[in-house]
Amino acid sequence: MDHNELHPSIARPLLTVWAAAVLVGAGACGAGQTPAVTPDRAPASSTSVGSSAPGPSVPSASPSVGTTEAPVPVESNPPGDIPDNLAFVAYTNKPGSYSFTHPEGWARTVSGTHVVFTDKLNGVSVDSAKAAAAPTTSSARTTDVPRLQGSVPAFQLRNISHVSLPGGQGVRIVFRRNSDPDQVTGKVYRDEVEEYLLYRAGRLVRMDLYGPVGADNVDAYRTMSRSVAIR
């Protein structure tokens, strides 16, 4: 992508094309309407980010496309907790005009405005693009959800909310999906993804934080999402 459009999928993290409308504006915790949450049982599709204002499309966090897959069972004793004592280090993406902190030691894959950091079953994927307006819960529901439904394996929407973080206003979309098969064991896990769409000064940053359903990653996710800075 041309560094103003988001790069197609990279590495294992879920990257599906960000749908056209650039939505970044209020965050993910309750701006306006909150969509119904359906139980995790039947196969669903994937999620995506969208906005009412036209703009470039951006890849979203999702593994290989496969909307007809059935959800794999949630682990009763989920692996993948991110240790609370991990050190966090800063990362800056100049082409994408953003920066954030991530756990030290995680493997990195970069392609233009898009970067992915992974460690075992956990990961964070970040990309950015120019945007005409901030996303809203309404635009996420009408544009992003349909996009993700058509690209994320066994997608299931959990929540959409408005968020206001130090880095900008935006939307937070929480959804579940089937992960890509583990490269060593071939096992597929049921992931939960927190997708943040943050907008500031004509730029939209999408951050996808993911790991197995039930893993205790709350503190690490909070640290990363609150560290985003858009320049």
C-alpha cells in the first residue's frame, strides 16, 4: 500500500483489508450505541473497520480468510497470558506517523506503515492511513463489521464502543476469531481481538491486540493502547 493506504496482510497476525471509509474518532468504550453481543457458538464472519467519511482502506487484524469456518472450542485453561513483569519498549513508524510501546523481545515484522509484533500466541498489529474524519460506533457497525464478517475466520462480534485515549478519539471493536494454525503444532486457537481505531489530525491508526480467549492480557493491552501517539 502506498503508505497512505494500508498494506495487505503480513505475518501471522490477522490482517484483512481495511474497508474504504476511514473511521477513527471516539474510542472503544461506549460512544453511543452498543451492539448486541452474541454467544460464542455458531460460525460467524469477521470484522473490519470503517467510517462514514470516504478514505483509504486499511488492513485489519485477522488471520487467513475463511468466513464459513466453525469456531474452535475455547480453551478451559487458556494459554497465552502476557507476564505482568515484562518491560515495554518504544517503537516509531515514520511512514505511518505513529508510535507506541510493545513488550520487549517480541518478534517484529515491518512493511511500510504496517508493523506486527508477536510472541507465541499473542500479538499486536498496527497500521495507519490518512483519514477525513474520526470513526464512530455507528460507522463501525455499518462499515467495519460487515467488512470483518467477510474476511475473519469464524468471526463473532462481542462489543463496539467509543474510546478516548491519550493518542486520540476513536472506536474499540472486540471480536473473536479462529487463529491461524500454530506453525509447530498445527493447533488452532479461539482468539479474542481488541481493535482500536484512533483518529487525530487527519490520520487514522488501527491497533489490533490479540491472544487466546480467556488469557489475562488486560494490563499489557492497556499499556499498549494508551501509548499510541499519532504525529
